[in-house]
Amino acid sequence: MDLSSPAVAATRRRLLARFGGRVEPWWDRLPGATADLAERWELVIGAAVGRGNTSLVVRCRRADGRPAVLKLTPDAELGAAEASALRRWEPSGRVPAVWGHDAALGALLLEAIPDETPLAERRVAVELDDVASLIGDLHRGGGAAVGDGWERLADRVEFIFDHWVERHGRRGEVVTRAVPVDRLRRGHLLARELAADATEQVLLHGDLHPGNVLDGGAARGLVAIDPRPCVGDAVVDAVDWVFWTADDPGVWEPRSRDLAVALGLDHQRLWAWCTAFAPMLAASRAAQGASADEIAALLALSP
């Protein structure tokens, strides 16, 4: 594996931004760790994928010829949580199979999905019924997860909004003027309230947006990758799909209603979560150069 390739160098920068100084010693050990894993798991190591903010993702091939993905992260707890959640969901076919996990090295060996391009990059519309089927299969496959040592959604909310507020402040005056940081904080307060009073607790993917979903083909359907598993309100995994490829603000609430009905969930709670996350979406769109009208529509929805 060429650690000097542009894709690997870009991943290293993202890992440093996410995890800070602990990345350096971990990075220095990568060549030896990768060689050890390749020998033990009988892998032919290929090129880095060049995506992801929490791990280095590398294409590889097993001894039996099957293509695989090797994920390496400096956060061993994150890797362990991902491996555990994927194994729970594996019978559903909605996630890659886990073929190996080395907790000490923060390494996962996963089934490679043939089409590795996320829906976010393909920018194609998907049927809400297909999205609901994916989410429903994951939630049913997770089983009773409360009390099993999973992160709580309330803690995940604190991390997400703290991270976004800090990140937003570094994006420059143009972005912070378009979306004042106070709007993010108000969204944070609402999300905190919603997380605290949820009655239906399921094992959530926790980061189920179009950048973390692949097309598994006609027989398999949509496949979710890169979970940040946590236990909490079932509607949270549906939020991003209310807005996906829906540029007309007038369709957001009807889409949220249709998706909630398809999942058998409370539409009012889904719409409330959309409201809480709207300022974060506005900040993301502003950083991507979205139009003033698009940002204003999201802020109009925001608390």
C-alpha cells in the first residue's frame, strides 16, 4: 500500500482533523500493522478508496479471490462498535458482512459491495419505499439493544452538535454570516429535548445519509455502510432522506409524512427532528456554496 498516494494523504489529513495528535503514532505503525493483517487474513492489499473521515479504507482481495475492504481506524472503540453493529445487522443483508475484526489494531475486514459509489456521489433519486425498507430492516435486525453497552443517542447528539459548532466557526465569515452559530445552538437544544423524551428505543445506524448508502443491486437493495451505532429514537435514521434530492421546500413535510407512514413511526417526531437538524443542513449547504434561497428555506424550518 502506497501511503504517499494522494488518496491516502487526503485521508490522513481528515483523520488528523478528526482525531488530532494520536493519529501520528498510529500512522507510523500502519505499514507493519497492514503487513501483519495481510499475512494473517491472507489478503492481497490494493489501493486506498479515498473516502471516510474516521478510517483509512483500502481495497483488497482474499485468498479465495473474493474482493474485500480493509478499514483501519485510530479509534479502536469506534471500530469495535461498528463491527458489533454490523454483525447484528448482517442477517438482513443490508450491511457488508464482517469477515474479520482485530480490536487491538482497530481493523475490520469487510465484504466489498460491487458498486462502491455512494448514492450521494451518484446523485440519483431513490424511492422512499426503498429507503423505508432499508431503515426498517436495520431496526428490526438490531433487536433489543437497550442496556447492551451501546452509546446513547443523547450522547451522540452532544458530540454531533459540539463538533459542528466548532467546525462551523472555522469555515469563514461568509458561511457564519449565512448561518449564524446561534441557529446551530438552538437546533442543539431541540435535539437534546427530543433525545431525552423518546419512548421507542432501537439500535440506530446513527449516520444514515446518502453518503453512507450503496446500491446493492436488484436482489439486495440498498446497503448501509459506516455506522455510528447508538440507541435512541427510531425516526432519527430517516431525517436526511426527507431532504435528499428534494430541492423544493414544499415537498419536505409531505415526504417526511410519507416516510413516517411507510416506517410505521410518528410523523410529528420525524418532522421535529428535521427541524432540529435543519440549521446543521443549512450550514453544510452554505459551506458548499448553496444559493441564498436554499439556505433561507432551511433556516425558515429551523428553531
